[in-house]
Amino acid sequence: MYEPDFEPFNGNKAIYPYINENPHNISLEGFSEYLLTLFDEIRALRGELIEIHEHTFLRNVLEHFDMKLSVSIEEAEWIIWNGISRGVPTPGAAEMLSCLQETGIRTGVISNLCWSGAALTRRLSETFPEHSFDFILTSSEYIFRKPDKHIFDMAIHKSGLDPNDIWYCGNDLAVDVLGAHSAGLSPVFYDDRSVPSKIHEKNDALDADVEYLHLDNWTNLINILK
């Protein structure tokens, strides 16, 4: 999936009406400014290989202002994420997943994501209701972000397979292709330029000197597997 019209302020705007205790009368603008500034500070401190969890982050912000929500922290996370961007399937993703399922090829997900594994599972289940993943891992639940080997090793462990029997598909040369290669998986570079993303410019600037399968779209993968 990808996230068109990604806008963090809209996530803060979406959750603000659910604040039912606001003793200091913090405005939406003040709430959002603190939240976004704090996230940037945390991201700078954590580096690229460690993840924070949205639940912990949101609790920090709420308690800073003595705020309380009328919904659970899990539902608040869902409201915020969908406010930022609903998320849509990449072209041909549903057909690709259907092909994998029909041919008995098992699937799992590894995602660099501050949102919880439950939230990602919910989004994927609602978007691809016919598909069942063996497991869905988010870095928020397992501390480490790709390309760190720990999260790939966790996926290998959950699969019960030898790394040589696993293909890992991702759209980031540095994180997905080099990360998968370092973990002993077979990297598949998903490089669909019809999907708008800042990642294309980043990928173009990198020379990934490892062997990998290059896909222009998901139909390529279906044809290769057939």
C-alpha cells in the first residue's frame, strides 16, 4: 500500500475532537505544534534503526497537557493514522496477493512503522479481505527498524523457513534490498514509478551492488511466478 496526500497535521486535527478533558484549553494549533516538534526530536534521537511506538508517544503528549480522550489509545491511533492518510493499494497488489495464495506461497509483512501491528493488520485486512498473511511485523512492536538484521531474523524465525527459501519484496533499495540481502533473503526490488513517492529519488542516488530481482510492477511478479 501507499499513502497519497500524506499530511501529519490532518491526523492531529482528526483526533482533537476526541479530547474530552483539556484543562489548559490547548488549541488544535498548540496541540499539533507540540506533537510534531516532539516527534521530530524523538526521531532525531532514535536514529534510523530504532523505532518508537505510537501508543507511548501519544500518552506522552496527552499527559504533558493533562488531556484525556473519549476513545481508547488503540482507537485514537486508528483515527490519527487515517486522518494523516487513508492508504490505498498499489496497482495490481490484490491480484498479486491472490496469485500467491492460489499457488500456495505463504506471505508475511515487515514494516518500518510507528503504528502498532494491530493497526497495520486492521488496515491490510480491510484493504485485502480475501488474503491472509502468516504474520505482520511492525518495527514499533519489535524495536528494530529495517535494514537492521534483528527484524529480518524475527521474520525468518516466524516463517520456519531457511532464508534461502524466502523472497523479500520492498520499494527501498537501502532498507529493503540491502537489508534483505544482509539477512540472507533473496531481495526483490518493487520499483513501480506510477506510484508517487519520494523514495524514487533516494533509490536513484544509490548503487546497490548486490544481486536482486527488479520489478516495474506487481504484474511482473505474477508472470515470473507463473
